[in-house]
Amino acid sequence: MSSKDILIEWAKRLQSLAQAGLTYGKDKFDLERYQEIRDVSAEMMAWKSDTPLKKVKSLFCNEVGYQTPKIATRAAIFKNQKILLVQENDGSWSIPGGWCEVNLSVKENCIKEAKEESGMDIKVEKVIALHDLSKHSSKDYPYGVLEVFFLCKPKEGHFEKNTETIDSKYFGIDELPKMSSDKGSEEQALMCFKALNDPLWITHFE
């Protein structure tokens, strides 16, 4: 692990401990100390990521309660042995998906995100994998992320350019384009192909 990774991990651990202390602590002096620890963790993250402290606090220190990972869904939509990918604004391609809404189940969220990003209505068939994003992305997040990959079939719909994606297209296993490192990587797309062609596929989890 690099020194950058270590510092970020320390900052994340301090933030998690401070958030739990602010949630369950009773003594007012302890609460002040937990808040100071949280502020220090945000300063560490801001310094290491060269991000304004105010922005770091809004992303890193804006939750209450015991800290848990955020959840995102990915819809592996297949047609004729090809997977439907969407193109991000930076030109890379990804598996349609996004953060889970608080009022939706993971399945409902998968359907919503697929519609918003690819224009397709889908049928969700099974869970392919539960992935810890930190094990599959080079990007450092100030919080844990759990990605849920679903095997899906298209029903109907068509792509419309939107604020998040600029194109969509089906790709065969030997045609995969340059893919995003944190929104469904090439490695994860290949895993989805394996799940498609294995009737006895067992959900992969970490």
C-alpha cells in the first residue's frame, strides 16, 4: 500500500470513529473531542486530495449515525451475447448504474438507473456480484462503496443523450472499449459475460 493510500485510510478510520462517537457519545466534552477528530480527518483528506476543505466536509462529514458503505447498482444488460454499455462525458464507457436512492430497493434502483442512463426498460434476472469498489478501482473514495451487479435483459426503449451519458451501444466480449475504472471496469464486464453463460453461476462476493 502506498503512503497516499495509508494516509487516506487513516483519515477514513478517524472519520468513522468520530461519527460513531458523535452518534453514541453522551458527555459534552467527549462530543467536542469527537468533532475535533472529525475536523482533523477532513483536513487530512483535503490536504492529500488537494480539494477545498468545504467540499471535503460536504462529502466526507455530512452523515449521522453509524457509518456504513454507500450502495450502487450496475445493470449488465445482454442481447445476442452482447452487453449494453453507456458512454460517460469523459469518453469512457461504463455499465449503466448509480447510487441507490433511499426510497428504492436495489432492484428498483437498478431498473431506474438503467432507464436514465441507457433509455432501456429492463428485466432484472439475478445478482451477479457484490463488490467492494476499493478492490476494483484506482480511485480513492472517502467512504466505502458496495456495488451490486445484476444480470438483466432489455425489454424496450431507446437512448436519449442526458446529463450523465452521451451514447449507448452493445459490445461483444472481444469488442469492449476503454471502460471507466470505477463504474464497471473491463474486468467486471468480463465477469458479467461469464455469469450470462453459466446457468449455475454463484453470486460473487467479497
